[in-house]
Amino acid sequence: MYDKLDFIQEKYDELSIKVSDPDVINNQAVWQKHVKEMAAMEPIVNKYKEYKKTKGEIGDTKEMLDEGGLDDELKEMAKAELSELEEKIETLGNELKILLLPKDPNDDKNVILEVRAGTGGEEAGLFGSDLLRMYMRYAERRGWKTEMMEVNDTGIGGIKEAVILIKGHGAYSRLKYESGVHRVQRVPETESSGRIHTSAATVAVLPEIDDVEVDLNPNDVRVDVYRASGNGGQCVNTTDSAVRLTHMPTGLVVTCQDEKSQLKNKEKAFKVLRSRLYDAKIQEQNKEISAERKSQVGSGDRSERIRTYNFPQGRVSDHRIGLTLYKLDYFLDGDLDEIIDALITSDQAEKMKNF
């Protein structure tokens, strides 16, 4: 590990000299590339400098104790300081290991998030709408932007399915843990006897993929246009603005009618299609090399759950890490960081086992 850290620091120092070179500064493409590399290395370099400084302080303190000549009070102070430094060096070592873990290349990307009603009829659609709002509120709290890509509502406030684009640095790194089946336990408004129902909705989180990352042959895609359906308004049911894409080799279908412009709907639909094709490719690769990653969505059955939202008890439970919080209202209002932070920590701990 320390050989790797030394190499990173040497590389960082080399780049520091290069970005100050007038010839490099004049070549903005090269300069920006070096600056980006340095920015990626900087957290590791700073943490390693702190580690080496602490290591030196431990050596100095031990040397002072070994030499003797200290009165009892100073000796106790030195021992206490040594104990603190040794705790600190252990913490810094673990933090360095985390920083050196292989980074998901998609972590800094925007997110295409899909919510679909699963088991539970109309109540599942209403819960899906609650989840969609929850993620939009979370994005707002993080300072990210959201853009509706497609929504198919139930007419009573619920959704059959919805797709949103979430734009923000590191959006995928935090939201990727939300993929899976979410289960809700509550008394539906339509339930006169007060009986608790269990319903489910599925969430899929896909990184937004650039054109160059997926080999998408336009000849493999059938494009159909049709009149948008909705609650009226300009262009609805009057022009063929809605777009349906069918990727013939895989059978994947993407629709988009959110925009009044057929061209904009087509652009959005292709964006979703690229991300779904990329995700399918990654899942296929992971099936071949590891059983670690399961299908993001599953069947939508209530038993295939990653999280349960229990309204009578006001709790939310994440079943992957065994964490339960009794603040469901805050959670549904987008206060997700406590569980997401715990999921990230758990994921890092698992990866560190093989470090």
C-alpha cells in the first residue's frame, strides 16, 4: 500500500510542476487534463502527508520516552500523547485504504432514476409517487437539478411508472444504493376497515451514459411517433410529439412525451435507452464474474425488498444493513443521508476485506 502511496505523491508533485509550466498553460486541453488528475489525487496526497507527519510524531515521542530523563508527570503526558497518536495513525491508515479502493467509474455521473409500481394495485402507484417525490426532495437538498423524462400516472395521484434525470456531481455515487424493491406498510385511504396493506414499488438507478460509451446503431432502433396523452393543454392530442423507441436486438422499449417538441422527446428517449443498454451490458458482465450484484429491479414482488417503510410505526428499515430509523416523515421528505452514508460505509468495509 505504501509503495502505491509514494508513487501517487511523486506523480502529484510532477503534475504540480507541469501545471505551472507556461507551455502547458498555453495548451488548455493538456493543462485541464493535468489539473483534473491532480484533483483526483489531492485527497489521497493530503491524507498521506498527515499520516507521515503523525508517524514522525510517534517516532519522536517514543524516542523521548526511551531516552529517559523525564519526570513522572512529563512521562505520563508523553504516554497519553503516544496513545492518542497511535489511535490517530490507525484511523488515518483505514481512511487511506478507503481512498485507495477502486473507484466506480460512474460515481461522478448524473442519474436516470426509474420508479415503477409493483405489487399492490392503486396503493402501489400512490407509494411510487411518494418515492418519486422523496428522491426529488433529496436532489433539492443536495443542490442537484431534476428533469422529468417520462411519467405514466394512474389518474388518482399515483404513478404506474416515472423516469427522472438527476443532474449533480456525485449523484450516482450516492443514489446507486437505492436500486431494488421498496415495500410500504400502511392503511390506504380507500380502506374503510383500517386494515394495513403491504405494497411495493421498484426503483432502478442508472448512470447517464454518453454517446461514445454505448455502441448504439441507429438502424437497430425503430422510432414511432404518436399523439401525447394527458390532461390537455397546448400540443397534447393535437400533434405527434410523443416518441417511442424500440431497440430491436434486445426488445427494450422507451417512451417519452413530456416535452411539446418531438425532437426533445426523441433526445430524452435516446438518453434513457443508452443508459438501459449500458446497465444491461454491465449486469451481464457481472453475472459472468461475480454473484455480488443482483438485478436492480427484480419482479416487483413484495418479498424481494431492500427497504420497508412502515407508516403505523413511523419507521424505515434497510434490510441490507439491518438499520432502522424512526423518522419516516423526515425520510420521505428527502432526508436520506443517514441511511445512504451507512450503506456507503458498509460497502467500503466489505471491499476492504479484500484489500
